[in-house]
Amino acid sequence: MSAFSVARGVSLCALACSLSAPVLADEGGDQGRIIVTASPIVEAVAEKVVRTPGGVDVVSAEDFEDKLAVSLRDTLSFSPGVYTQPRFGQEVRISIRGSGLSRGYHMRGLTLLQDGIPINMADDNGDFQELDPQVFQHLEVYRGGNALRLGGSTLGGAINAVTPTGRTAPGADMRVDGGSFDTLRAKAAYGYSDERGDAWAAVSADRSDGDRDHGRRKALRFNGNAGLKLNDRVETRFYASVQTIRQKLSGSLNEGDALDLPAKGNFAGDQARNIDSIRLQNRTTVQLGGGQLAFGVYYNAKALDHPIYQVVDQKSEDRGVFASLDWAGDWGGLPVELTLGGQARFGQGKFRQFVNVNGRAGAPTSYQKARAQTINSYGEVRIAPLSGLWLIAGGIYTHGERRLDNRFAPARSGDVSFDAFAPKFGLLFEPARAVQFYANYSRSVELPGFIELGQTAIDANGVALPGFTPLGTQKAWTAEIGTRGTLGMAHWDVSLYRADLKGEMLQYNVMAGLYPAATFNADRTRHQGIEAGLDLALTPWAKLRQVYQYSDFRFRDDAQFGNNRLPVVPRHFYRAELKLGTNRFSVSPAVEWLPQGAWVDYANSKRVGDYATLNLGAQAEVKPGVTLFLDARNLTAERAIGDISAVVNYAKLAPASRAIFYPIERRAFYGGVRARF
């Protein structure tokens, strides 16, 4: 029997058992929540989010507060459909529905926000190192076209990390944790509120030598906001986020080193990523009869010093305005809900590159000035012709402009503009308040950013031409059906989707006259799969949570690759955690299982191996408001491949070019204390 058959059998058996459990009438209050958390604030957010007819969920900070959460991998490990794998330190792969498959660094195909402020630059390329999980109140995950309400139009969707306010987190909150690899972190936060306003602020610090050589990191961050009630209906809030981050990069390894020497790092060029950034925002909300109007502005400034194959020196600024209206009422006696909104992002940057001389800038090789704008206008209407049945229609219109002025080679300057409309249709059926079924059909549009447009191209004669390289948009139509709810001891969230893509941005071998640049638009591809979460309250002292992903990503009748599978993401992936105990004391064994490794190339000539890791968590409340916790990882010291940088044909690569693998995390033990007063 295959490993997948066992996992599938266990999950289906657990679900069947949960559905057969009796539902008592006096349990109605507990059964009326689609997403169950211990926080009334997060539950209120979840009640709004699950009005979406598709894959969405809300992750409370309580789900990861007893872990050493340093990246989105740690915070979203039990969010259905979110695929995360470690590279090194805070560098992880994050992909939803196959977004950014060919990107072996940074991130593409997702919109990341903090308190509604886009972390992505105006050209939609983004990093996630500036997000500090220590300060999150919760995260909102909108998969695929369900991100319309956040102005997202990409294949992967959007993730919004929300920080507390003085009203949601009053008093002092402190935390210290650390452990293996000389890891040490600390956070101090304080919230205050009165009738007129509130304020919250947090300072956090983080340092570690990393679980691989040349992986040292340190960071200092500030996050805060202050709200002022102008009257009973109007409130304005100011946000600030400042960070200074210093990271050495361990880099990728060949397969032998990744498996036999997982602590090994790459010292060539003293590669690093050093970030100094500041984000400022103002958001004003006006309570209207039956709805709410929100509007505001933001400003982001970022300096990136990034020694890699060359020294990348980037300084960028992004500005934006946004507005949204949410309204609920009736039309002809039928319940109606309306969402309208728009975002306009404008960015500019100075992108310089130099010869890398042991991590320092040598002779200049490139200087380009960049300008970008992305304007999204969106709307959605929801109407209930029958009790419990909602019909939804909406869409998002995207306008984008990108310009690169090449100061070293003016002839290789260029600009391009994009206009696209992405409609969405859906239905949401609620036979009971705790059970939903949904379906939707939507289009996604992903515009190329400066990483794709600023490539070195090869002309038909094989001559290298650094500068502007035009690419087309990546478009997809996605069909999705699913269900979520709570019944008896079970809480579930299951989505099935199929996305037919045209022009997916993939990386190829540069070939004169055929593929003039490394990243190019493919013809037709298909991404389809299952995103499933199943939580079981087995007893008052035993709770099991599980997530499973099935990912079938492939070419469709490609002239070169036929119907080969796309690399990087494996077909099956499973995580489970069993919490034994109470809020006073508990232990939580957990498993991560990849029953079959992913392909590493488009030619499907090489697949990595499978693996299973065993982890253990524990927490104990030593006095009211003070908790000790333990986070032990990879207890069996499993050695395996975690992430892959996709290539065209691994079998034809020279041995020196096969360093495309990242090992999973080594065995580690972390612990800490958190206190709230």
C-alpha cells in the first residue's frame, strides 16, 4: 500500500468518524462558528472572511505563539493550501496553487500586506523578511481569486498580517526565546486605550547563527499604531513599521552535500541580504448606515544591499492610496452586500549592480532607474435570492506600467503597459450556520516585475544584451469548489481547484532565437489540486489538526515538454499535530510527511526523495499570564531536500551547475517564556 493511500485513509476515516458524531441541540452556540479560535477578536474577523465563496482562512497568533516563529513557514504551517519549505534562516519558499514555481529566490504571485499595507513593491515583486511573526495578532489568507477583496489579482492570492491595537491588546506583553545555533529573540509590547483613542507599540530583536554555515542573521524591528476617534462614527489610525535586517546567505548545495552535509553553507562572494526599511500608513474609517467606508495613504522606503552573483544595490520608494466601501442592505426585499474599492501604487527605484569582490562592490556593471505603477479597481456584489444561498459576481481591473531607464546602455531602455480585467462568479450555500458549500470561477492576471523585465537577453546572434526584456502577462481561469464548517467534533476546510494558465512565467535555458531570456512566458499549463484541513476535538484534552495538499501542476501539450509535470512542489504533502493536555499544560507531537519527492526539472529527469520529520511542542502556564514553552524540531535528525531551484533538464547539467538544492531544517531545540500583564 502506498504512503499516500495510508494518509488518505487515515484522514477520510477521521472525517467519517467526526461526521457520524451526534450533534446535540444544546450545542448550537458552539456549532455556530465556521472558524473556531480562542480569541473573540479573531472570531469576529473570521465571521467576515468566510463570507467569501472560496478558499480563505484566518490564522490566530495563538496557533503559533508556543513556537519559534521566525518566518511565514512557522505561522502558516496549518493553513490549508499554503505550501512553505525552508531554504535557510528566514528565507523560505511560499507558494499557493503553484504561484512562483520557477522563482528560486524572493517571491512572486502573492500579494503580502501588513495591516493592509502592501509589502510588495509597486511592480508586485516582494520579500517577506520584513514581516515579524512575533507581533502578529492574526493573518488573513485569501487563496487565488478570493483575494479580490484585498485588491489581489494574482494566481496565489493574498496574505494580510494584522498587528494588535491598544484596544485589542492592552497592557504589557513580553517574550524571550532561543535555543539551538545560538538563537536568541526578544519582544516587548505595550497597549493603551481610553475613550478618545488608543496606541500600541512593539520592539523586537532577533539573532542567530543559523542551522547552516554562513547563515548568521540579526534584526531589530519596531511596529506600532495609534488610533484617534474623531467622533462616534469616524476613526483615523496611523501605522509605522521600521526594520534593520542583516542576513548572511547559506545558498544552495548539490544533492550530495544537501543530504550528507546539511550544515554546509556557501561562502563564495560572502553573499548577504541587508535591508533597511520604513513603512508609514494612515487609514480612516467612517461608519455609514449599513456599511463602512475606509480610505488612506501609505509610504514605503527600502534600501537593499545584496551581494549575490554581483552586488545588488537598490534604493526604492513606493507610495499609494486606497479606498474601500463595504455595505449591506436589501434590494427588492432581498439581502444584498456590496464591496467596492481601489488601490493605486506608485514606485521608483535606483538599481545598481557591481562586481562582487568578497561581498563588497567592485567595478559597476549596471545602473537602471525604474518606475512602476499598479492600479487595481475592484467590486463585488452578493445577493441572497433564497435563505442561506448567496450569489456573487465581481471583478478587478488592473492597469500596470513599468519603465526601465538603462543609464549604461540607453538603447536597452524600455517601457510597457498592461490592462486586464479579471471577473469572478461564485455561490455560497449555507444549509446551517456552521456549514458552508461554495463554488467560484475566476480569472487571475499577473504582471511581470522588474526582475523579469530587467534581464540580460541574448539576441539571435548570441550577443548578450543587458537591459529591458519585454514579457507578457500570466493569465489563468480557475474553477473551485469546496466546503468548510463545524459538525460534532470535526472542523473542516476543503477546496478543489483547477487553473488553466496561459503565459505562465517560467525559467528556461537561454537560447538565441528561441528563449532570449531566462524567464519566459510558457504556452499552456495547468495547476490543479486539493487544499484540505481537518481539525478533530477528540476529547476535552486531545485535539488533532491536519492539513493535506494534492498538487498536480503540468505542461499541456507543450512543444518541448509535452505533458510533463512542473517541478518544485510535490504531489502530496501532509502535516499533523496532536495536542494533549489543557491550557495549563500540554504536549504536542507533530509530523510532516512528504511521501514522494518533487521533480527538479521540466524534463522530469530527476526527482528528490521522500521524508518524514517528527517534531514536539510543549507549554506550561506557571502562573496566570506567564507561560513557558518548548519547540523541538526534526527529532530524528532526518536528512532530506526541502526546496529546489527549478532547472530545465537536470540530466544534462554539468556537475558544477547542480547546486540547486536546499536541505530541510536540522534537529533543533528552542524554548522561551511569554508574559502578559
